[in-house]
Amino acid sequence: MESSMIQTCTNLIKSAKNIVVLTGAGISTESGIKDFRSQTGIYQMAPEYILSLDYFYNNPKAFYQFAVGDLYHPEAQPNKGHEILAKWEEDGKVSHIITQNIDGLHQKAGSKNVIEFHGTMKTASCQNCYKVYKTEEMIDRLHSMDDFYICNHCSTSNKKDRYIKPDVVLFGDTGEWFSKDGFNEILTIINHADCLLVLGTSLKVTPFSTFPQYRSEGTPLIIINKGDSPYDQTKYSYVIHDSIGETMAKINIPLNPPQS
């Protein structure tokens, strides 16, 4: 069954000319980054609270200590899945990657058309003047200043207005792609895809989970994820519950085979 499904997915990807990819934590776990919500995930203690705007503003030091320790992984390297996606983009097969991940591994692998739907841990921004700080700078400030999370580039009567927040989308937060224009751009990208490839996400967290609904009628939905998703039994869905890197390596056929 698995080999048959891999062959089916290989044929679908081989014939596609505009693949849009949705990725979640499952593709990053193969690079050694712990996921959010599995039984071995790092957020067993009410993630909606710890990763919320309220928690950040009420406990900025504790939030940064958590974020730097558990969300920031500059040492992580792309795995086979990331590398194959970058090659498929270079070959003109993949048009966009829309990711829930904040680790930047797609870009590190060479992918260029990446939408970071939940933001990035590479930078942080003052919520008043929008000055951008690199995360390395914030770590240096954390170790050398008491109020390291308060911007000293601008001034307001309320210090909380100049808190420097990591550029990730927290619960209760809004991000660049959560605007009406940003959301519509993503839906247009998905609607124009001739194949939707989902890697490492259970598609259970809104609004990201709604994206496959906006593909055109008859567009194949390929899901490679160890867990189940609400789309596993839907029409035109092709599902493989296995390692992303290993499965992608089996599917990764030469797009332009040499002429005999």
C-alpha cells in the first residue's frame, strides 16, 4: 500500500507545474527541533498562555528566557525534506512554501518564496518605533541589562509601549499575514496551485488549517505527516503517515531525466 501511494504521489508531483507547500513542526523535528503539541512536545503546560501577548507583557523576562531556550534554534540545520523543497523550487516545480514554523530552515536550505505565517524568531521589534533587533542582540541585552526588553531608541510615557517583542505571532496577536490583504494573497496562491503538498502538520489549528479548503476543485492534496489530519479521508487526498525526509527522498524523481 505504501509503495503504491508513494508511486501515486510521485506521478502527481511529476505532472504538477505549480506546487504550493504547507509545512508545520513535523518537518523541523527531523532537524532536531522539538514540536509544539505531540506527546513529547515542549508545550505540555498550556501553550496558549505561555505563547500569548498577555504572558509576554506581564512576564517579559520569563518569556524571553523561554523563547531563547525553546523557540530559538540557530544551530539547527535543514534536513532532506527542506533540501528537496529548495531543489524543486529551483527547478520551477514549487512556487510557494507557506509555513507555520519560525525557525528559518526553509530559507537556510535555499528556498526563496517562503511565507512565514507565524513570523520568525530571527528578529524582534519595538512595538512603538518598530526598530528591528536581531535575536543575538536581544540575547546580549538579556545578559547585560535589567530592562533589556525596553527599547532605548524611542521614548513614551508608558514603558510597555516600547517593549521589544520577538517577531513571532503569539496568541492574541496579529501578524503580517493575518490582515485581510495578507490572507487573501495566501488564498489566491493556494487557489492557483495545481498540487497542494502538506508536510508535518496535523492541520488542526486555525486559520492555517483552513487553507486546503481553498484549493481549486480537483486539485490533489498530498499529506505527509505521522499523525492524522481532518483531510485524510477527503476527496482527492493522498496520505502517507511516515517520515517526511525518507518519503520525500523516495518521491524525489529527476524532473528532467537525461535523454538516451
